[in-house]
Amino acid sequence: MACFAYAKPPCSPDSSSSTITLQTIFPEKRDFMQRFLLLLIILSWGLVACQSTLSAESTTIQSGGSGQAEIMPVTSADEIALGKTVYAANCAACHGVNLEGEANWKQQNEDGSFRSPPHDESGHTWHHGDPTLVNSIVLGGARLNKMNIGGTSAMPAFGELLTDGEITAVLTFIKSTWPNDVRQLQREATIREQARASE
């Protein structure tokens, strides 16, 4: 009877010998797998570290009144807290304390001006990329004058009133109230706007 099994064969002359396994036949495979798994773990940590660095770098804003901004993901609790303070002082009177916007915001006023839209997920803020949102804050309602969209806005320009950091923070605060899927859609809108601007 031939012995081809990896476990101790029944025809083994020494019944006290240990079981033969793939690891005893090929010990180098076990070492290879351990090294391979260690390498995977190290690479995973490295990718996480790189992603964290990129996220931190992408929170900087370069508006300077031009409306050009980098992607601004939801970041630190401090930045969100600053944004909440900036929002309460500069935005809440028109856009609502809870970002709910003005009543019947989709209807224009009798003078043709637009009502203040909500900034929560029920509004259209997240439909726009960061460059458009920054431009809206910096220029206010004046930006609509060039767009010929059949209405005006009474929103003041904040380009001279808020710092770049405050503009970033207020947008970060607003985004922090959105569900993850809405934040992702807004991030994609930002990527599209930036791609168009670089063409």
C-alpha cells in the first residue's frame, strides 16, 4: 500500500512519529506567508497615514476673492465649532438657526429676489462644488448679476468680512450636518468643478 497522504499514513512503520503536514514538508511557505501578511499590514498603515495627510492638506482654502477652493472634507471638531460660531454670527439670521432656510424658499419674493435657501440636506447647497460655494460667500448676491438667471439675491458679500479660514470653517460646519452620501455627492461636484476649471 502506497503512502501519499499528508497526515500520518496507516502503513507508517513508526506509529509514534508526528503527523506530516504541509508546514513540515514546506516550512518556507509558512515564513513567506508571515512575511507577506506583515508587509500587507505595514502597507495598509502607510496608506491610512497618507490619506490622513492628504485630508489635512485638502482643508486649506485658496479663495482670495477668486472663488478657487480645494476640496474641504469634514475635519476637526475645532474647525466645526469655529464654523458654527461664524454661521451663527453671519448666516443664521437669513438661512435659519438650524440651517432650515427661509419659509417657501423656492418661491421668489415680489421684487424678484430669491429667498434664503436652507443649507441642510433638504436644500441645494450640496449640489454645488466648493469653488461655487466659496464664490457665493465671497461675492454674495452680486455673483447672480452676471448669471442672468431671472432673479437677484440680497446676500451680502463676505469676502472682506471673513478670513479664508472662517469661510472654510463655515462650509465645514454646514457639511458636517449632512449625511455621508450627501457629503460624497457634494465632493463629487467639487471634483467636477475643479476639472472644468483646469481645462
